[in-house]
Amino acid sequence: EICKVWSGMSRHIYRQLLKKKAVDIGLGSFAVIPVNANVAEGKVLPVERPMFIMNKTLKMFYNLQGDETNIPEEIPVVQPDFEDIAAHTHFRHEILEQCVHETLLYFAGAIRENKEVEFTFR
């Protein structure tokens, strides 16, 4: 059942990214960030790159290294809309919210214990 919850969550995040919004899930935010890709000597191509940007407080707390990518100010950051996600799944929004919260706690615990973790979204 957890796969169905995260499948609904990933569809919701995808829809928000298409609307040029970032989605903050607590541990960090999913966003599409404008970047420059090097395509030839001295030439760059502006592209948009989907990214997960970990929360700075979490990175500091666990002493994690990584790029200091920031979400541009013109991109609105929204919270997951569990009512909307529930409308596209067969779960009540309270169940969805609790499941996502527990998964993120598990993820944070794995980070704390220096375990390799991978979230895969379709």
C-alpha cells in the first residue's frame, strides 16, 4: 500500500512541477531549476533540471555534503496537498499524510545512521 501512497504523491509532485512550482516535503523540496548546460567549447544551453534539494537545516544537522543549490525566488514553494492526492487515490488524506510522514522519518533515520537510501519515483 505504501507504493500506492507514494505513487499518488509522485503524480502530485509531477503536476506541481509542470505548473512551475516546487514542492516541499519536509526533508527538502522537489523543483525544476534553470541551469546552463555546456554543449560545446564556450557555448552553453539554458535548460531546466528536475532536482531534489535537501533542507539546509537537515544537511547541517547530519553534517551532509552537497551542492548549495537554491530554488530561485520566482518559483513558488508549496506543501503537498493531501486533499488533492486523496482525490486521485483511494486513501483518506489523513492516512496519506501519516504514511508520508512516517516514510520521511524512516528516511531521516537512515541518513542519521549513514545508510545508503534511494527514493525512486516513476
